Amino acid sequence: MNIHPVIELTDEIYEAFLRLIPQLSSLKPPTWNELSEIISTEATTLLLARQSDEKIVATLTLTCFRVPTGLRALIEDLVVDESARGQGIASELTSAALDIAKDYGANGVMLTSNPLRVAANKLYQKMGFKHWKTNVYFYKF
């Protein structure tokens, strides 16, 4: 498994997102320009996982930022291709993100996961993430 940050958007990477994002969400995948913006944003690290045949099989987005109470890190949109699930790829990607966040100086990493994603929730707990008793709110425009 090869895990690395995306430095530059290519057709191969863009096509991988067109394939992977629908496996995570009913929302449409990012456009080329939106994905380029994610990659060029200094606070965001877009990680890819490639199998030994170099096929992109997973992605994770890590955002690190400062707020008045400290340095924060947030994992979003972790998705592993359905053909590659159960091989430890999500765990490897998450570990890579944790290392980056620690190097950034964050004192921890936050993430959310739909309760229906049973395997993902078990993985996060196994990796040491603690369930916070907090309310998450979303204001939709």
C-alpha cells in the first residue's frame, strides 16, 4: 500500500474521485476546479491510497487549522473503494492522517461518522478514537 498526499491534480486522480465519492455519499463528486482548490488549500491535505498495481483505491481529507482555543485537525470524507474494503486501507490512511496532524501540532483529531456505517465506527473506536457526547448541528442553505 502506498499512501501519499496529492500535490497536483491529474486526470487519473480526478477520475478516481468520480468513482469513489458516489460510494460515500449521494452528493455529487467535486468538479475539477473544486478538487484543485482542495489540493491547493494550505490547511488541507488530500491523501490517496494506491494498491501495489498503482490503482487509487481510497482517499481521506485532513484539515488542520487554528482557532482561538488551539490547533485543530479534522478528518473528512474517508472512502475506500468497495473492491478493496476489509484490507486495512482505512486504518493505514487514518494513521497517516494522525501523523500529519500530530506533526502540525494538533492535540487530537476529530471526525464524524454516520452511525449506520458500523464497520467505520468500529474501526475508529479500535484505533483509539473516543465517542464524544456532543451535539452536531448543521445549518443548510
